[in-house]
Amino acid sequence: MMKYYILFGPPGAGKGTHAGAISEKYNLKHVSTGELLRAEIAAGSPLGLQAKALIDAGALVPDEIVEGMIESVFDTVKGVDGFLLDGFPRTIAQAEALDKILAARGEEVSAVVSIMISDDVIRERIAKRAAVEGRADDASEATISNRIATYHAQTEPLIEYYKNNGKYHQIFGDGATIEVNRAKVLDLMASLQ
Ligand code: AMP
């Protein structure tokens, strides 16, 4: 069986920061739907054009777009022991679609690894990242507020969804250093093997 881990958490929790260490250690393909969308925008594709306005507003792109991206990664990536999904699913509809996509392959979600931080820490982290990475959606106060609201309204309900099927595991990602938080995430991953 392939492994399908969901790296979950609000924007700025450190999903992208810790994904490399996890995927390297467990031979997983790291799949960030946000990164895939930013690549489409950079390439100037029609999909990128459609996504850009939504991303810049701090809204989600339509479920079908990211579901299609995820499915095509599952179809094409070989030579790994599994996948580390970062930023997907973000809605209940996406979680249900993921369950269907995996069931059709005789597979299932292995576990959800959740990195939790408060709204105040989200704002601090995104402000720091804006200075380093130059993401358009990190630069505007209105966009950040919308992403936080979008997280609470559309993504947070996934916690109950995955608690109900026993797959939800959480650590707090508000330690003082990246190393402290990474050690917690890797300890949690180790406990799931
Ligand atoms: P991220 O890099 O994960 O913070 O994603 C950046 C932006 O891309 C989000 O604020 C959304 O606008 C969009 N996005 C990324 N993943 C998804 C998803 N699973 N569903 C809908 N929109 C997404």
C-alpha cells in the first residue's frame, strides 16, 4: 500500500517549511497545491489566470481544479512510497473527492498530521514570510485576513471530518524555532509508522 499523508494546518503553520524533511525521511512525494497553482500563474496558463484573482483575494480556487491536479500527480509520480499532501484538501468536498480518488485505487488516507497555531501567530508568520518569499498573497493585510477567515469557514471543519474517522493527529507549531517545531512534527510522523 502507498502512504497518503495530509499535512494540515492554517496558513503560516509551517507546512511548507517541514514538508521537505518529512518527505525525504519517508520517501514521499511532496505535493503542494499552492505551489502548483503558483507555477501555473508564473507560466501564464489559462488555469493560472483563473486562479490568480482568487488567490490574490485570499479565496480558494474551485475544488475541481485542485482535485484534478492531485489526481494527475497520483497518476504520474512513480518511485516513491507515498505522498505528502500540503494544502490539500482544504474543503469537505475536497476531502470527500480525495477519499473517492483513493478508494478507486484501493487506497486510503494514511493519517492527517496537523500543525496548529493561533490566528495571532498566523499573522506574525505571514508577515515574516512576506519579507522573504515575496508572495503576492502574503503582502496585503486584506488578503491575509480573508485567508484566515477562509481557513476557519471552509478548512477547519476538516478537523472533525478526520477526527471522526480516527485519522487526525495534531501538534502545536508555535515553538520558538523551526528546529523545535520540526522535531515535534517528525516525532509525530515516527509515532504513526
Ligand atoms: P498555500 O500555498 O497552500 O498557502 O496556497 C496559496 C493559495 O492557493 C490559497 O490561499 C488558495 O487560494 C490556493 N489554494 C491552494 N491549495 C488549495 C486548495 N486545496 N483548494 C483551493 N485553493 C487552494
